[in-house]
Amino acid sequence: MIHHVKFLRGLFDTKSHFSTLKESEATKGLAWRLIVSALLVGVLTFLSQWFIREDLIQTFVAEGAGMIGYDEASMLVTVVTALSGVFAIGMAILAVLLLALVFWIFYKDVGFKRLFIIFSYFLPIYIVTLLLDLPYYITFGLEHQYSVTSFGYLAHLAFDESFLSFFFGQFNLLIIGCFIVQVFALKVNTAKSTRYIVLTTTLIYLVVMTLIALYTYFSMMQGVQ
């Protein structure tokens, strides 16, 4: 049996779509979808950075206190913006790979290959979140600090610039969408109970979110100093 990778069907008819994955001996359509999705992530990341480019230039000039001019700052921001797009392409694929490796520890009966396929369906969800945020980067520039699909602004109002604001600010369309897809996909591909799936998925997500929040918080504190 061949499992045909179809991102849209996997997102909207998850249980039925992934039911063929368990018995499949091969897959079709993964490679080009993965590459195209990663490229789209890179392009959208580049555009998001490009639309706040002028704000970044002004920030560099202001912080340079006369040591760096507009032209130098413009060149630096352009290079960083281009590199951010390239970096995002690699990180998109690396994130899928790392997630598959981590969850393989708990779901060896599913297998690394099938887990990698399941997590590749996260990329279109991420693309949607980037698309939804793009108009806000165009309109508000650097003032757009949190995704419109997240609780970021509410968390900021509740906790100010604290660890908790960075932690709760990560609850967004990406996290919720990935969680739902993963639970349903694993449910039809493992002998583990639903309770086990929900528990392990929740715990790993919370650990990752905590690490990201800690990194963001301490990076901000270093910047303040």
C-alpha cells in the first residue's frame, strides 16, 4: 500500500487520511511538498523581515549613536533579512526532523519515517500563520510583536515583559493546529492509548515552549543590560 501525502486532506480529514499510513510500504508526494513548503516558509519569513526593514534600519542608526550611517545600516539589514529567509528554509526541515526524533523515543512502534511524515504536515499550518501575520507587518512594522493568531498581546497585558508573557504568547494557531493533527494521526498509527498520546504530546510541547520562553526572556534581559 502507498500512502499519498496530501497536506490539505491531512489537515481537514486527519483520521481517515492517516489511517493508510500505518499499513503503507511506501509514500508518494512527500519530497516535493516538503521542499515547496520549506521554500514558502523562507519566502514568507523574508517578506516579514523586509516589511519591517525601514524600522530596523532606524533602530540600528539610533543605537549606533553616530557610529553607523543609514547606508551601512541598510546594507546590514538587507543581508540579515536575506539570511533570515535562508535560515528559515533550513530550520523548517530541521524542526520536522527533530520532532520526529524526539517523539520516536515514545512511539517506536510508529517508526521514525512515519513520524517524519506526520510532522511534515505541520509546515502548511505554519505557512498559514505567516500569511495571516504578513499584513500586520506591512501595516505596523516592528510594533507587530506577536502573532495575530496567538494570545501574545493578552499575555503581554497580563504579565508585561516577563517569562510568563513569552510562554503564554506561544499559544497560537500553529501550536493548537499541530497538536490536533498530531493526536489524530498518532491515534490511528500506534497501539498506545489516547490518554498516552495526549499526555506525552502535551508534556513535550510544554517543555519545548518553556525552553523557547526562557531563551527569549534571557535574550531580552541581555539586550536591556
